Amino acid sequence: MFMSKRKRTANKLISKWRANLNGPSVVDRGLLGSAADAREQDVQELLNKLEDNQMKMLLKAVKDCDQDGDCILVSSKSFSEAHVQCCRFWRWHDLRQGSELRRLPQCRSALDSVYVCCNPNHWSRLCLPETPPPPYSRTSIDRIRPEDRAPSELPFLTRNFCESLTTSGDSRMTSPLEWCKLAYWELRDRVGQLMPVETYTVNVFGNVPDRLEGWCLTELGLQNLKATESVLSTRGKIGLGVTLCREADGSVWLYNRSDQPVFVNSLYLERGLGADAPGPVRIPADHCLRIHVPGAQQMFGWDSLVNYHGPMGDPNSIRISFVKGWGTKYSRREITSCPCWLEILLAPCR
């Protein structure tokens, strides 16, 4: 019997939902019987409200998993949290409410007051840090040499990074102030030069398509002629890496766009989780977390902590390890034992 294109598209989306429901990463994989039937009815009701072109775009987004794909815009008045439903049906089946989601900076519909983007790949899930393990000794932290933080060095950028930041295509930065510098490390060796960041958002990634703009660690890593097998293997898993975003209030968010976890340590995360909370916070794939707030020391009364031995002993430093963790729960006690890691040197840099 003849089946319309719309019906075929709907069936493919329902099949994708079923496949994700039975996937190994799904928390509610035990959803069976009447509960599964009720959920499938919810999926069908959502699809019935979408126009043909919206369904086609949604199917493409679900199949391609492209975070840089087009927005799928639906009326925020006509649909009740349609973006939450799409994320629940095709990404996170245990998603409960919209407050658990945060829009990726790459989504171009953030300022749209009429429409909401329903591309599930344009959303990141808030990371809820685990309960910290018992305290560990912080006396053996390896310090980074001051000369490695020289502010006069030039950035190592992919070709189109600056050009993408202005509508005219020129190379002027959109923000007048440098809010951080980035340093890339492989084990104990810093690779390349410091990269000053003057834009509100920056991508740091591995070996991905050329159309992604930002700081390419795979290209940068070619400067390390003594890279070990562990470094090469880890570097190859970074993928889309992370997006760092400085908000208008001065806070810094990290979006893990890779399919591997990243591990983050900052003064805000360490002290914010409790006075004795040590080590990094694990941020799973496709999750995000605020990793810094302005004035954190004053907010929590840390000005008196002269002997603070956190991120390299510097409260203005944030450390991010790709794929591999460190601390008491891992074989690597220090981040200098991690194959590939990033240091964010918040302004004022030293």
C-alpha cells in the first residue's frame, strides 16, 4: 500500500526513538509494555504538530548528530517545551525538565523570542557533579614555570577563527578585552604558544572537519616531536572537544561536545563543592557546567587562603584534561601525568 513521504519520515523518527530507547547509555531501557506504548504515543503527537519540512530537518539532525547543523524552529506558543521533548525522545530518555538543558553557543536562535530551536543537537545537558571523594594530599602539585605564561606570545589559530567572529569577515575581535589565555599541554610539556582569547566563545578541538573554527589541538600537537603513544591515542579521541563561553556576567561555562568525558579543576569548583572537595569534576559527553564565577574568592571568603595549592597554586587557573582523569580515583595523581590537557589562565594573566 502506498505510504506518504510524511508517514515514512515519521516512521523513521519513531524507529530512531526505539533504537535510542534500547541503547546501552539509556537509563530507562527497562521501559516496556504500556509505558513504552504511552511514550510512543507522545512521540507521535509531537510529530503530528510538525510541518513536513520540520520533520525532514529533525530526521536529518537525529541521523547526522551534527551540532553545527541548522536550527529547527517551532513556535514557542504553539508547542509546550517542544525542545525538551525532542531532547528526551532522541538524546536523553531520563530528561525530566527544561531546567536541565542549556543551549549550545553555536545555536543561532538564542535571542529569538517567538521561536524555539528543537534541534536536539543544539542543546547540552547540565552536569551534576558527583559527591567528592575523601581529601588527598596536595603537597606534590607540579608548578608551571612563570615564563610559560608570558603574555606577549602569539596565538596558534586555525585559518578562519578570527574571520568568523565578525559579520563583515574581517579579523577584528568582537570583544575589546582579553579575558583569558589558553595553554595546551601534553604530559609535562607545553605545546605551542599561549593563545589570548578576546572573543566570548572559543572552540578547542581535535581532528575534525575544516569548517569548525577555533584552536585545533591535532594541528598544534604536530609541534611535539616526542609525543608518546598514550598522547597520540588520547589526542585522537578529543574530537569536537570543548567550547568555552564567557557569559555577560563574567562567568565561564564549558560545553563538552566530544563523545569522551573531560575533567575540570578550578578554584570555584573545588571550593564551591565544599571546603574539602578535592580533584577534578568529571563532565560527561554532551554535558555542560559553569566552571568559574567572577569574584569567587570574595564570594566565599578565600582572600585569606594564602597557601592555596589548587590549580597549579593559582586561583586564576582552570585545568581541563581530555579523556583521562587524575586524582585519588585514578592512577594519575597529578594532571601533569595526563596525556592531553588544557590550562585556562584567567585575566589578569601572569
